[in-house]
Amino acid sequence: MARKSSTTAKVVVTLAAWTVGLLIFFPILWTILMSFHTEGDAIKQPWDMLTSPWTLESYAEVQTRSNYALHFYNSVVISLGSTVLALIIGIPSAWAMAFVPGPKTKDLLMWMLSTKMMPAVGVLIPMYLGFRNLHLLDSLTGLVAVMTLISLPIVIWMLYTYFKEIPGEILEAARMDGANLRSEIIYVLTPMALPGIASTMLLNVILAWNETFWTLQLTTHNAAPLTQFIASYSSPEGLFYAKLSAASTMAIAPILIMGWFSQKQLVRGLTFGAVK
Amino acid sequence: MNITLRALLGATVALTLAGMAHAETTEITVATVNNGDMIRMQGLMDDFYSKHPDIHVNWVTLEENVLRQKVTTDIATKGGQFDVLTIGTYEVPIWGKQGWLVSLDDMPADYMKDDLLPAIAGGLTVDGHLYASPFYGESSMVMYRTDLMEKAGLKMPDAPTWADIRKAADAMTDKANEIYGVCLRGKAGWGENMAFLTAMSNSFGAKWFDADWKPQFDTKPWADTLGFYLDLMNADGPPGASNNGFNENLALFQQGHCGMWIDATVAASFVTGKDSTVADKVGFALAPDNGLGKRSNWLWAWSLAIPAGSAKIEAAKTFVDWATNPDYAALVASKEGWANVPPGTRTSLYANPEYQKVPFAKMTLDSINSADPTHPTVDAVPYVGVQFVAIPEFSSIATQTGQQFSAALAGTTTAADALKAAQDITTTEMTKAGYIK
Amino acid sequence: MATQQSRIAARFMVAPSVGLLFVWMIVPLVTTIYFSFLIYNQLHPERQGWAGFDNYYYFLTDRSFLIAIWNSVVLVMGVLIITVIGGVLLALLMNLPFWGQGVVRVLVIAPFFVMPTVSALVWKNMFMNPVNGMFAHIAKGLGLQPYDFLGHAPMASIIGIVAWEWLPFATLILLTALQSLDSEQQEAAEMDGASWFSRFIYLTVPHLTRAITVVILIQTIFLLSIYAEIAVTTNGGPGTASTTITYLVALRSLYDNDVGGASAGGIIAVILANIVAIFVMRMIGKNLDA
């Protein structure tokens, strides 16, 4: 990308980027706005809704009705725990496949991805029975285990992609300087792959955070994460959009913060000029 | 970064272990749907705990379909995750027959079993045993805009016929001003459009199956039902009706777009409540009929049942008793007024002069009483259920036929094709399931 | 670069993930295959026995089967096209310097944060509803007739919703890939007089092919198993216009409680997904090593 950018270009780009960003964000913005109104006002036409009284009533109701803190804690443990575990197992695997590829590497990658092809509804009963027998129903351990296994293929794939970008020469140089494998990975590879690891982590935490099948099927109250918190606001008979919006906003807020910090990692680029 | 990773992992494991280690008292897990009365009950738990401090209740609140499926999985695999279930008049006959539920014949005296409304109790009894305790009962009725009827110069009879409804809808429709004479369910689903259409078909003399379990979609009564429904909706219904369920129609009515709405009696409290822009302009009438002896209203009760595999049956029974005996109604009334007492379960409630003052109480009671799940149709049938057929296969069959009828409403298939498809689907499924020899 | 020692080390490093995933795959797979040959319905425990290939037969001859395959493919293709093209463009935009870069990046990634059920509900009721929705409102403001999106164009509407949800995923991966674009090479080309466009075609796009391939492969896997959005908006209707293979399996499993049938459906879905994956790999697989 050109170093010098004229101010006009920057203004144009800023306008374009903000327009696109706001358009994409608009439905979420609307959800957040709805959460600050009563049920009756939330469904009104745009201008009517914005001018009707703003209230925290939906949030109050959500707070009294459900245990946000417990669900939040469960979500954090499940999402963060499974992603971190998947990274720990996945980084070495991705390293191996990226830098020491064998003839079977691509097949191995495809096979890993294929473990995600079975529709979850199809294996619900075998899984439920298995969990029942292992006394893992409604437990954080069981859920972290399942989510780690679900995330592992994606984590490995994404890390593999980013590792392939890193020229092998840098790692070789480190090795010739006397670094062993372990420190090669920890001290040379990881810092350079930081943007990749950051975005892998963010995306997988989100995937785990929003996973609605296993988190609803394998838990009841102890290990229920925010997905159940939100799902409990879907009412069969009775409007719930304002409350659902409030619950959703409360569920997204932590991720928005995490997203903010992760995307900061994307500002730093890798300067491969260093190779020379 | 690596140190942070390690610390994070360590903290995660420690927290997980700590979370798992907390001890349990007599805890019962109650699975429930997210409806207003249940929410209210959760808010009144102080009363329960003051009477039974040794029992703690864990609530699992989910959307109806997810709940049903989760509970079924758990019961069928003997997972033991739940002690009290909120299930409906569809599941109780099926599960009771399977022996999956604990019979509630031996409830304490203050439970007053004979006080239960006969229609509701009938839907929850199998072979003479009561398998669930009704907590909330509903039927369906007509809600209409009194101002629009007046403007059209019409009066709604208390017990209208379908012809009356058509006339009123035609008169009230003003599409240019986004007023639609009638809003009805159209979204595909066994509990969505098919619940409504099945109940409607009863009033046209139709039935799902004959005595040999052969589907009846190829008969005139069903053709009449679907034909009338489509005509009415095409002339006087809102656009996008093929995706409208209860909540979508509720939104439309509350915003003033519907002249009439035929749906669950619980809607009455919403359309006259604070979120409605037409709250003071609503009248009620019984669900329409065609003079054949059955009206088109349905019958549903959310009830509390105890799975046979629960390890805490006594505690569960105590809870079920508290939540559904007549004292609970008095409790709700004292805290939130009579209008908020869960409707449709007990005769004593409707005999109570205080409750009789609630605007739509009588209409709800009349509607419930005029629906008989054990004899839902004009002709005799081998099944029970007013707006459903209490066989396990029904939810899947009716979802698929519901898709066909919703397509007919959207205009992507003709009524004749939809009926033929419904007939094919149902015949295939019933043969596969072994009902049709 | 790959010495004998590092090859052995590599095998050790891959072993844990391979081992875990193998168990994770094999146990459910074997049980599902086993169940698919049984008569096993949770609501009819009295019916037991061997079903042979009956479950498969019923699934394959279901009147909605062929439409479901078509809809599944349409859904995947539709979303892929929108997210890959849109993702590349957005990633390029997000990579340029402008004021408030951080905030806009979060705005663009935000749709991925929302639970799919909630997204679908908001889109269905707040935007696409022909009476109350915002699109209808805008149409009426312009003097046009509101369009019944979910009634008359169900698959297109669902593709739109799902593409909105997944665009951030593609954008983020592609943006990350752009970070490793060699800026020196770009500058050298620019100084040699190459236009922005040819720099894009000859430097940027080749660099992104691997990332695009990964996006396509991962998204395909997820898109094949989309369920919540369909159930919330159209429930597979009108008719079978938005029924996909996953929805059919869900019908068997969640409504019918027919474990045998759902298992057979699951196996068939896996076979179909594998066919799709092989097809996709054949088309773009070589880009993985580029």
C-alpha cells in the first residue's frame, strides 16, 4: 500500500468506509435501540419508535428474570476455555503441517474439516447418551470438551493459512542461531503470527459464544451459557422483541470489547523486508 | 503472550473445578416455557420458599419447540435432567400412555382435583389417571375492533358463523390505509397454521383421519375449509400472511392493522394491555362455526408433569401442588390482581365473583367449555385432540402439511395441489409408522 | 528445510489433534451408522428391531429430498459469492488508512457477534415484514408496493440474512491475510509504473487466493448445516421452498424423534457434504500450497 496518501483520498476513503460500516452495522444498531423501549414501542415504525419514550424497563426485567452473571461466567469459561485449548493443541499441529508438510498433509487437513460435516442433529442422541453415561450432562467440563473438538479443525485451518505466509527462512535463521523447536515456536513464530492468532482466537471465541445447538442440548441450568439466556426470551405467545434485544445487547457487549482489542492486532503488519 | 496464555488456561481450569464443586440441597429442576404466567410464577417463588425452605428450584426456560425436543430427548434416554416438566395437552396423552409420567392421583386434599375444568382434565387423563396438573388453559376466540365494526355499520354476534366473519372482514378491509379485515395464522408449523386450520376444519365437518387412520384431505370438508381460508385471506388478509404466527399477528393488531383476529384467548390480555394502540376498542366473540355442531376454537393447557425417572418425586409433587392448587390463584390475585391469574384451569376460579369482573373471563370459559378433545369432530375419529392429533407422528406430519398450506396462501401452489400433497405426505408417514396396514 | 529430526517432531506435534479428532469423529460416526440401520423412535420404544436400509430408503425417496439438495447448494453458493466478493472488497477498504479505522472495523465485524436466531428474528420482523418492516416503510415512502420477501423470495431472503451474518468472517480472514502482503514488493511495482488495478490483479489477488480458499472451505462446512435462520423465518416454507437437507434431518430428529431416520439422514448429509468438498477442493485445492 502506498505510504503517502493525500488528504482528499483519505477523506473520501473515510466517508466510504464509515458509510459501509454503518450500513452493515445498522440492524445491530436497531436492535440496541429497540432494547431501550417498551415492547409496544419497539415494533413501531422507525420514526415513531425513536420518538417514543426511552426506558430501561426491558433491561430491568431481563435482569430480574435471569441470572446474567451465571450465564456470562459460563459463556466465558466455555468460549475462552475451548478456544485456548484448541489453540494449545492446534498451534503445534498447524506448525507441523505448514512447515514440514508431507504428502498426506492436504488429505489430513480435509479429513479434519470433514469431522464437521455431520449435522449435529443427526448425532444428538448418541452424544446425549454418551454424556449421560459419563455424567457430563450439564457440566462445564463436558461442554468445554465438545467445543474444543468442534473448534479444533477451524483453528488448525486458520493457523495453517497464516503460518504459510511466514517465510521459512526466518525460522531457519532462528534455528541456526541455536534455538530449539520449542523456543522457535514460542519466541519466533508466535510473535510474527500474532495477527493471525488474534483473528483466529476472536473468530473461534465468537463461534463458541454463539453456538446454539450443543450449548442448549447438553445443559440445563448449571452450565447454561448466554445462548440459553437469550433463547429463554423467545416467547411463543407474547411480544418479546424489546426484551430479546436487551438480552442480546447484554450478550454482545463483552464480545464487542474483545473485538475491539483483537482488531488492534491487525494494525501491525509484518514487515518482510526484515528477511533481507 | 505465552505466559498470559498459560495463566488464562490455569485460571479457566481452576474456575471450572470450583464451579463444579458446589454442593446441592434438595434441588429440583423445572423446565418451562417462556409465557407470561410462568414468568409471574418465577417472581412469586418467595411464597414457595417460605412454605418449603428445604426445596430449591432451578429454572430452565426455553422456547416451546426447543423445550419439547429437549425434554423428549431427556425422558426417552432416561437422562434424569428434569424433575418437573411444562408440557401440553399434546404430549400428556402420548407420554402418559408410554408410562413416562408419574400419575398425580394421590395429590393432597387441598389440590381439589374435582375442581379442574372437565374439558382440560379430560385432555390430561389417560385410562382414568391424571398425568399432569394444568397450570394455564386457553382456547381461541374472535377479537375484533369495535370502532371499525361500527364504521361498517355491523354488529358482531356473540357466536358468529363463518359467513358473518367473511361479511365483517369484507366490510372492514381498507387496504389503501393498511387495514386488513382479518389477520390469521399462516406460518408453516404444526403449532402454527396447522393448529388454526385443524380447529377450523372441525367446524366445517372435516377430520384428519377416519376410523382406519386414512387421511381425509381428499374429502369435500377439507377442500371447503382450505378454500374458505384462502378466499378470506386473499380478499381481506395482510400481505406476508404466509409467514405470520401468533406474535406477528399480535404486532399487527396492536398497531391497528387488523379488523379481526382469531387466535388464542391469552391474546385478549395483550390487545387490551398497555402496549396496544387500540386497547379500548376491542370486542370479543366465540370462534365461528358453520352450524354443524362444532365450533372452530381449540383447547390447549400448559401443565406440570413429573417424569417417571426423576429422583425427587416427592419434592416435585410438592412444587406442582403449590403451583396449581386454588391457593396459587389467590396468591397471584393478591399480588397482581385478578386479571393476571392464570386462566382456564379451575371451575372455582370462574365461580369467583372477583374474577368474573375481568373483561374476557366469561368468553374464555365458554370457549374452553365448548371444546372437547375426546370428541373434537362432527364424525367419530380414532384420536383425541382438538387442534392436533395426539399421536407422536403428528408434529412432523403437520409441519410438512403446514408447509403446503402456507405455500397455498403465498400463492406458490394451488389449493388443490396443496391438498393432494398433504394427502400424499400424510399417507406416506402413516404407512411408514404402521398405522395404515 | 525439513530435516529428519523436524519430521519426527512434526509427527509428534500433529498427533494430539489427530488423535482427539479421530475419537471425536469415529465414536459418533459409528453409533450413528449403527442407529441408522435400526428401528429406533424415541416416542415408540415398543418398536424395536432391524430396519435394514429402510431408513435410507425413506429419506432418499422423501418428496422434498431433491429440492432440499438444490436449496442447500443454492444457499451455499449464494452466500459464498456474496461473502467472498464482498469480503475482498471490504478487506481492501478496511486496510486503507482513514480516520476511525478501529471503530469501523468493529462495526463491520459486528454482525458475526449476534446469535443467528436473534439476527433472523430482527431481519424477519424489523426489516422484511411487508407491513411493519423497514423495507416496507421505505418502499411506501417511495410510492412503491412493499415486497413480501420471505413469502415470495424465501431462499433469496435467507441467503441475504446469512450473507450478512458471515460477511464479517470472510472480511476478517481476508483482512488478516492482507496484513502479510509484502509492502516493499507493492512499492517497487508502483515505482515501476504499475497501475493500482494491475497491482491488484497481479500482486494482491494471488496473495489472497489461499485465504479465499480457506474462507470458501470453512464457510461451506458451516453453511451446509444452517438451521436456526430457516426455522425462525420460514420453517422450511412456503411449501418446500426453503427446505434444506439439514432441515430435513432436523424434521426427523426434532419433530419425529425418529433416531433411526435422523441417523440415516445424517449419514446421507455427510456423504453429500463430502461430495461437495471434493468438488470444491478439485477446483481450488491447489491454492492451499501456493
